[in-house]
Amino acid sequence: MIIVLKTAFWLFVALVFYTYIGYGLLLYIILKVKSLIKRPSPTPQLPADECDYPKVTLMICAYNEESVVEEKMRNTRALDYPKDKLCVMWVTDGSNDRTNELLSAYPEVKLVFSPERRGKAAAMQHGLKENKAEYVVFTDANTMLNTKAISEVMRQFMREDVGCVSGEKRVAARTEGQDAAEGEGLYWKYESRLKQWDSDLYSAMGAAGELFAVRMSCYQPAPSNALLDDFMISMLILNKGYRIAYTSDAYAMEYGSANLQEESKRKRRIAAGGLQSIWWLRGMMNPLRRPLIAFQFVSHRVLRWSLTPVAMLLLIPLNIALVTLGAGKVYTAVLIAQAVFYLAALAGYLLAKAGKKNKWLYVPYYFLFMNTNVFRGMSYLRSHSSSGTWEKAKRA
């Protein structure tokens, strides 16, 4: 019995370590070796003459975003891409505030509207029916792009094997000590590095809706009830044999959630959408079909959205059982380390609730917060699997 418990314990320890640290270390080592063997090919450049630039549609799917229309349009007008090559399209399915009215003041905007709200995936499909360009850049109404974003995205498409481009998401806090934003920002810094390494190895594993682009000739729609439409669209392109390129030179800046309760809404939906996507894309986990993609997909996405949070939870009773059975001092030390980690997370939570902040305590709290929402996402998926609509998290 004790041998079984020990085996399960160390398997779970290895799984947790690999998912959150080991995969990143392994990617780093592989890429270092790869760079010694082969020089990376330079990114192709856009045509020298702007008249030869590809036509692009910038699609902004929005639902009741009257508060950000002016700021978003100011940001859009500042984009450094030929205006005669850029179609700005707003898709406002279901909006019943002043979003459409405010947009009417901008003659360059192509407005696509339907009174029915069916979710973002359906809104994308509605907008794409009106699209004329081969390249479509998707972004959210509440995210602001850097001036070179469109140009940097289009540079990636100069490679013929690239079917999707993912930009970088950056999170800003409106005020110092804003817990949700600072925790989310720390997570996205690490996530962005992993995406870059994934892309350098072969392909990024999915794109985020804040800023991503597709080549329409290889586009495949996500199911209308997709909770992570952006992720599904990008992965379906990868499944067709094209790569997802990642570039940090094109980025979208947004403010973090107003508080951790609002951030929990996002995390639940993302976790639910992750589980939904894993099931839909299960064929991509087959190592006999495309081994490199299966390795990256399982390591970066599947484990953290499914097995690893469960393994973390089971480590607690397993560790207690092994200490009770007198398995050895190493298990006592690990149990103490687990206790310190969870107590630090609790202290971080209590401080955050009191409006105070300690970085060393907040990191374990936010890590635990993300994994807890995976379990909440399982419940969320059961009640939202038939619809792609979801409640927006309030931003700061």
C-alpha cells in the first residue's frame, strides 16, 4: 500500500512541477540547442511601397461598450498602417446602449449590427460575412493597440506557412496595489514568454482575443457555443497544417479586472472554455499524428486546464497519509512546505481583502486562485456549454 501511495505522490509532484516550471525550462534548453545548430530565419518584411501592403480588416466585436468608444477610436486612428488599406469594422450584436450612436460619428467605421445577442463567436461570423479582406485582425473594444501593431502582425504573415498571428497581451493597473491587475499582469508576463518559446520551437499554442489575426484562406469558424472562440479559431488553423506565429512587437494593453471577484468570472470562463476546447481538439493530442504539436499542446494547455489542478489537490491527502504511515522525513518536509505555501496564500488573501499588499504572499495566493477557478470552471461549463454568451468582467 505504501509503495502505491509513494508512486502516486511523486508522479503528482512531477506533474505539477513539469506543468508550471519544467515545461518552460525544457523549452529554454531545446531552443538553446536549436540556436547552436541552426540560425533562425529573419522575419520577412512588408513591401517597400505602401501601395503594395495587403488589405486588412480590423474587427472589433463589442457588446454595450459606449464607455470606451471614444478612447478606442482615438487609438485606432493612431495605428501606423495605410488608411486606404485598413477597414475598421465594429460588430455590435445585441448592443442596446449608445455604442452604435457614438460610432456613427466616425465615417471610417463599417458598422455591422444585429439586435440579437448570440455570443462573441456568432458576432465574429456575422462580421466576417461583410469582410472583403484576406487578413482580419481581431481585437476587443477595451484594449488599446500599439501604433505598429497591424504592421508587425502583417510582417508575420509574409511567411506562407503562417495562418494565424497572436499578439501580446499586457495588463495595466489603474492604481498602485490593484490586486487583480497586478496578479494578472505577473501571470501574463510568464505566459507571454512561454508563447514566444512555443512559437520559436514550432507554433504558439493558441491566441488570445485581445489581439490576434487570421489568414482567411485557411480560416475555420469556431462552434457558435465556444467559450474560448479566439483559442478555438487559432487552434483549428493550426490543425489544418498552418502555424500560429507569436510576436511581442504587436501588443494590446488593457486594464485588469476591477477586483478579484470580477477576475474570478474571467478565470472560470477561461477554465470552462479550456476544458471544452480540449474535448473538441482531442485529436491534436495524438502523438502519432503530429508529435511536436501533441507535445506542445499537452504540455502548455491540456495539463494546466485538466490534470494538474487535480494532482495539486490530491497531493495534500496523499502527503498526510504518507506522514501518518511513517514513510520518512522527506514526506514530513514536503508536508511542512505545502503547509507554508497554503498559509502564505491564505495570508495573501487576507491582506488583499483588507486592501493591503505583500508581493511574496500575493504570488502563492494568485497561483492558488487560478487553480481554484479551474474547479469552478468545471461547474461553469455544465451550465454554459450550450451558449457562447457570457457575463463580462468589470474592468478597473
